[in-house]
Amino acid sequence: MQLHSARDIESNRSYDIIDFASYDHTTFNSFVYLAALRAGKRLGSHLNNSGLVADCERAIQKALPALEGQLWNETAGYYRAWS
């Protein structure tokens, strides 16, 4: 199974951003992606599927630093809506 980092996934869905497709990625979609990975990891654990658990964990470990590095504004203390 090939899992992607939050940065690898592009989507044209949003709740409030105009011209969404012009942004590389957004905090909203990145958080949804991380939530889905965590759900997949729990599902894999429940089903005793160590491969799924490992794949999800690797993707989470890759996506978290990207989310923090690309979207967290340390000076202001909040996440940007997009990058």
C-alpha cells in the first residue's frame, strides 16, 4: 500500500478558501489527512494488520514535520490556513 505525505495530496475541496486549487496544501486538509492516517493505524491494529499499522505510522511521521514546517507560524502561535 502506498501512503503519501500531507504535501503529496492535492484536493480542490474546502470549506472557506477562495481559489483553493492555487494553494499547495491547507491546514484543514492536512489535519483531515492525519486523522485518516490515525484511523487507519487504529483499524490496522484492531485487525492485527501490522503492515497497515506500519504504513500509517511511517506516513504520520513524514506528514507531521511537513505540517509543522509548512503551516505553523511560530511567531504568531497559530497554524496558517494554507501554504
